[in-house]
Amino acid sequence: MEPFIVSARKYRPLTFKDVVGQQAITNTLENAIKNNHLAQALLFTGPRGVGKTTCARILAKKINEQATNTEVEDDFAFNVFELDAASNNSVDDIRSLIEQVRIPPQVGKYKVYIIDEVHMLSQAAFNAFLKTLEEPPTHAIFILATTEKHKIIPTILSRCQIFDFKRITVLSAKDHLKYIAEQEGVNAEDDALHVIAQKADGAMRDALSIYDRVVSFAGKELTRQAVTENLNVLDYDIYFKVTDLLIENKIPDVLIEFNSVLSKGFDGQHFINGLASHFRDLLVAKDNATVQLLEVGDNAKKQYLEQANKVELSFLITAIDKANNCDLQYKTSKNQRLLVELCLMQLASITFSDVKKKAVTL
């Protein structure tokens, strides 16, 4: 039995073209290498799981390939040194690194030092590193990576060329998951991959971890229902149903639906927060100019467009405001269930006066 390799490792990009969602940065780095315009100290900063360390490794290999005009298959592993600053954060660790920097590479042109989680270095370690970072030997290139740029002292930042990595969009993450599913022979629904991409919250590594977990649960047939069940997220069908009940002023039915959500173990704040997001999605679905802001699958998009036609704009604006206020008050409320129920009753009453006016005119 072959050992299982997680998707985040198995499908880790090997070239800049494979990196998801960071095209501006990868293009800049490729051009810098091609034009011999690469700084000797680089800082990669951004959220977790967006490709900072991956890009650092690709860059480290690419630098020597370009400098020596060798084939891609040639290995420059001996020229790349990785230091985890989370566990090697003392001044002695940095002094040891500085001693190594002085020795030129035996193969290739550059020695590349990747320092991950660089914000974890101690103050003394940062100070010991300053001079080397400002005037490194011609054969040395430093790539620093961090999720918390604000913790790095300004004197280090001023010596680096800074690259800000952005969060991966839901669409980019979904497309990459679709590619992996095809490679693995998994029949995945578009909506199922969208749920995973949204749950990952901009981190590609998290998306791949969630994907592995869900495939272990569901097997080769990945459905939206299996994903929502495994990840314990509220299916958007519930929000469509609740919204229909609200615009029909069916207060008892809305309260029964909310009770069924609570009985499944979901938090009241999670429900009301999701309902506010649902109203927001309906709002953007009402106008052709803003439909592109709807980050959902194709099937869900049709449902949003259908329900958006049934709901008045004034209802949605008032509903978002009330749901958002309920979300803000939730933590401080003494009776949290009653707070959400009161909010739902108010939401179901927004169009009640309009219904009464129509009845009177008839």
C-alpha cells in the first residue's frame, strides 16, 4: 500500500505558471530574473497558504538555472538553504547563518537563503542580521517570508524588496480544485467545489486540506450535500427557504425553520450572519452590473437570480441592516435565541404593511 500524499504536497507548483492567483508577482519575478534585475533581499508577505514559500523555492531554483543556462532538470538543492525562524529564532542561529553566507557556492552562481516566518526572530537576531542583509556577498540572495509584516522592524523592511501576496479568489481556488479532481478521477459538482473554496477563506493550502478531508468522506462522487454535511456548514437552500417565508410574512414557519437549524447543532449567530450574507448576495444579483460579485456556483447563481426578482430592493436594504445589527448584539445578549427570533419576526414584518395595503385596495 503506497503512502498517501496530501494534495497540498502532491500538487505543489513547480513553476511560476502553476502558482494560483499570484500572476502579478510571478510575472514580476520572472522578468526580474530574465533582465538580471533581481534584488538580493526579498520579502514575501501575505496570508497563510497563498504561495509565499512555494514561490520562494521556485525562485531559488530558477535563479541558478538562468544564471548557468542549464536545463530545468538540473538540481540546485545544495544551493538552497531553508531556515524556519519559528524554531531557529535566536541570535546564535543567525550568526551561524552569517558564517555560511561567506562561503561561495560550489555549483551554480547563487546561494539562496529562504527564512520562513521571519517575524519570529528575536530583536537581537534581527540586529545581528542587519549588516549582512544590507551588504550581502554577490553570490547570496535572501528570501524572507512572513504572515505578519507589521512585526518586522523597519530597518529590515527598508533593506528588502517587498512583495505583497493576495488572498486567493473563490473562483481561482475552485478552478484549481476542479483540475485536481479531474487528475484524481473524482467526479465533483461545481457547487461542491465552490463551498470548499469559500470555506478556505482565501488560502489555497486550506482549500486543498478541506478537499482531501471531504474526498475521504464522500469518495469519488463529490456532491454539494456531502460537502455541507462533512464541513458542518449551512446549505444555502435553507437561506432560500427562510427568505421565501420572510417575504410571505409567515412568522410561525420562520421560527420553526430556525428551531430546526438550532437542533442540528448550528449557532444562532452563524445562522443570522449567513442570512445577512444571503441578503447581500440577493442585492448584488438584482443588477446586471453587480452580478459578477456573486461568488457562487452556476446552479446557485440561477436560484439567486430567480429569488432576486421576487424580492424588493427596499426589503433587502432594511433586512441587511436588521440582520447585521442582530449579529453585532449577539455576543452581549442575555437571551441570544430570543434576539435572533425577534430579528426574524421583524424581518417577516417588513413587507406586512404592503400586504395590508393591497388587501384594503382590493
